[in-house]
Amino acid sequence: MKESRELLEQLGYPSSDFQELPTSAKRFPDGAQYRVEIPSVEGPEALKATLEEIDRLGLTIHRVSQGSGIMLQTDEEIKEMCELTAERGMELSLFVGPRGTWDISAAPFTSGGKSQALRHEGADQLVYAMEDLKRGAELGLRGALVADEGLLLLTKEMKKKGQLPEDFVVKVSVQMGSANPVSVKLMQDIGADTYNVPSALPLAKLAAIRQAIDIPIDLYVEVPDNFGGFLRYYEIPEIIRVLAPVYIKFGLRNHPDVYPSGKQWESTNISLVKERVRRASIGIQMIERYYPEAVTSKLGAEGLGVPKAEKTLAK
């Protein structure tokens, strides 16, 4: 193994997992170690319920994200979500539209084809996804989730060509699946602004990834059932210490799959987001109890993909 480890080191990568869990000296642009994300906020009504619950519990939540995505939202709905988050200085991240599991291909649903996950099949699907990104940006959106390496590279090129704003935050979905220092560094190199690592990786493996990349890591500390259903609350202080800068992400176990969502799931979605915010309050109390010196960001901090409200775009 010596030769293989030496080659990794020569290339600038860790040659083993970090069992001693070194403290990360890396930070967000404002000097913070961690930020908090609430995922699966499906539409304006669920977002309003999320914000009400955040206010009721007195929490600071930096990012809300949504799985149904840009394609299945009307212009008015996207504008409303942008305005609601922009006025608070929160990041809004919506998934890119047509993807593998919504295409006519059956491959992602087969036992051997699941690795295709949310990737885009063919050139037309890439074009549709690019159009989704441009439409979102024109409506004020400044953050989106992608799960395809080709589309990720294209977002980098779109920024160069002025087809996407330079400050547009490209968040790579957990469904991309890259799980080692070299593959995640590749995602950073081709355009990832933040990367959602697989939820089941232990801290030693995550620490090795952190040594190889500079972008923020996103990590579920409560994981939806279809990604394993783990609850990692007591690990949160060490996750922050070892993986900073890191987004602590609160999913939810024991809930129905609501993707793609709409009015038929609205009351359920409102219940789900309220519980996700409650779970976030439990996690934040863990930080206050066991790592009170950990530094978090203020709302509106540099690097957050805060939307541009319609009145701002009109200037």
C-alpha cells in the first residue's frame, strides 16, 4: 500500500482516513464554522410555515432548500419564495428540473441502474436543465441543487458566459454520491460551491474529504429514510469542529416521499417543515450545550445565495 499512499500524497490528497480527527481551520468567508439548513421546503406555503416556526423558536436558519424544484413552480411562486427569503437574508436553493427519476427512462428505477439517480440523460435533458437554471436566476433565485457532473461543469461555463450570475450558489445534491477526497475535490474543481456528502460516512472519512477541499460541506444530521435514516445529533459538535465550514442539515425520518410536490401534499408539507424546524432547535441546543464557542454566521453573510427580490431586479 505504501506506493499507493505515496502517490496520493504527491498529488496533494490525504493518503488515509483521519482517525485522530484534526480540527479544521477552514471557515466561511465571514469567519463562521457552521450554518444551518432546512431541506424539503416545498413551495411558498410550506416556506411561510417554516419561517413562522423559526420565529416562534427564535432560531437562525441560513438556508432553505427544496426538492420539487424550479420546473414545477410557477413564476409567481418562485418570486414569492425569493422575496420571503431575501427580506431575511436567507439562502434559497431549488432543485434543477427534469432529472433522471422524472425522465421516461426506467433505468434509475432498476436495481442496477440506481447509480444514475438524478443525472440527465442525453443532450436535450442538459438543455432543459440549463433553461431551468436561467429561468430561476431571471426570477431572482441565487441558488440551486444539481446532481449531474455534466450539468455541474456547465454551470461553471454559464457563469463565465454571463448566463448565470457569478454569485449563484451551485449546491451539489447528496444524490451525486461522490464519497472520497479525490472525487469530491473533482466536484469542487468543476463548479461545486457547496457539496452534500453521503450521509453514512463516519467522521474519519469525512475528515479526509475536508482536508482535500475548501468549499463548504453539507451534511444531514437527521437523514431521510431513503438515505439511511440516521440520527447524528450528538456528533454535531465534532462535525462542526472537524468539517468547518459546514452546513448542518436537518432532514426528517418517518415521512412520506412527497417529491414531486404540489397542492396535493400541502398540508402534509406544512406539518413536515414544522417538525424539521423543531428538530433543528434540538440540534442547535446540542451546539449550545457541548460546543458553545462554535461560531455561526449572521443572516445575509457573504457566500449565502440570498435571492434578489423583484424590486431589486427592477433597479
